[in-house]
Amino acid sequence: MPVDIFVQNLKFDEQGLIPVVVQNCSTNEVLTLAYMNVESLSRTLQTGQTWFWSRSRKELWHKGETSGNFQNVVDIRIDCDGDALVVLVAPEGPACHLGENTCFHRQLNQQETQNQLLHKSVSLVNQSSLELGILLDELYRLIEERKLKRPEGSYTTYLFNAGLDKILKKVGEESAETIIAAKNHSTQQMASEISDLLYHLLVLMSERGVRLEDIFNELKQRAGKAAERKYS
């Protein structure tokens, strides 16, 4: 079916988006829930790989462009109302930015006590905490894009052009400013300095080829060792 005819059969919301359930074509496992606009859907149909629209960054997102975890489209299905899609894919790697095969990897243990279950439910609805990892992942992808394309006028481009020593100097400066802010009583100022430090650390990670998945795996391993020591 031609792209324009396919798009005409769909109902996009007031923001021009349509929800997309991405599913593994071999296992039928649901990998993620994302959104497409007309352009990202067109690119998906034309390239045979998933393209989405990032609602937080307000830009197109080619899944796997920076991580290498591409999703090759096998089939696309429209629901009965034409306002949602299921995209069956053959994934080339994890779908989740945390390194898991699916974004829906967390389970509620039925043996947990009511208080534990309530605590976990509260954590799940803490939107700011949930979105922090997503935001860091999107920021890292944006930094990787700046590193590749080097657009003029971009501060990130300036850092990459200046080289590793300049990036390391900025990380040192932001670390010092974070320490100074911690000696004061302004939570907002400290949050601002920590945000600056995180950004420059992400630039350093990109420069040295360290991925967020590498940090996640390291922290996950350390958490496992800590739990083992606790109960040994």
C-alpha cells in the first residue's frame, strides 16, 4: 500500500501522533510503547526500520541510531478504530534503554506483602523518577547526534571540536561548582550544578565510547553484590 494511502486510513490525535505497540515477531513479546507522527511513520515504511517521535525532545527518533539496537519491521497492523498500531519487528538488540530486551521487564511478585506492594505502586507512579532514565537516554542520544553532525553554534559541538582535554576540564569545573553549591543551603542551585555536571559527564561518556547501558550494568552488578553481602 502506498504511504499516503496508508496514512489516510489512520486517526492521529490532536498533536498529530498515534500510539505504537512494538512487538517481537518471533516471540510476540511486547517490546515498547512509542508514538509516531506522519513523518516517522513514512520513514518507517520507507526504510523498513522503526522511527518514532520523541514527545520530550520534539524530534524524530530512529531506534538504534546511536545504540545499534535497530528494529527491522516485519509487519504493521492497524486496530479496528484506526487510532493505534502494532509493529512487528525483528530486533537487533535490547529495546529498553536500561539494556533489557523489553521495556516491560518489571514484575510484581505476588508473594510480596501489602506494604511492599503499595510501596512499589507508589514508586511506579512517581513520574519524575520514571522519566529521569528516559530523559538521560534522550539527552545522550542528542549528544551523540551532535558529535556526529557537529552543527554550528552548538555548545556540544564546541566541546567535541575542542577535544578530550577541554571536556575533562569542564567536568572538573562542574564538579568543583557542585561541591561549592553543596556547602550552601539552596536546593535549586545544587540541582542546577548537578544537572550541569551530568551533562558534561554524558559528553565525556560519548567522547570515550561509554554507553548508559554500561553504567546501568555496572550499577546493577554492584547492587547484586551488595545484596549478596547483606544476606551471606
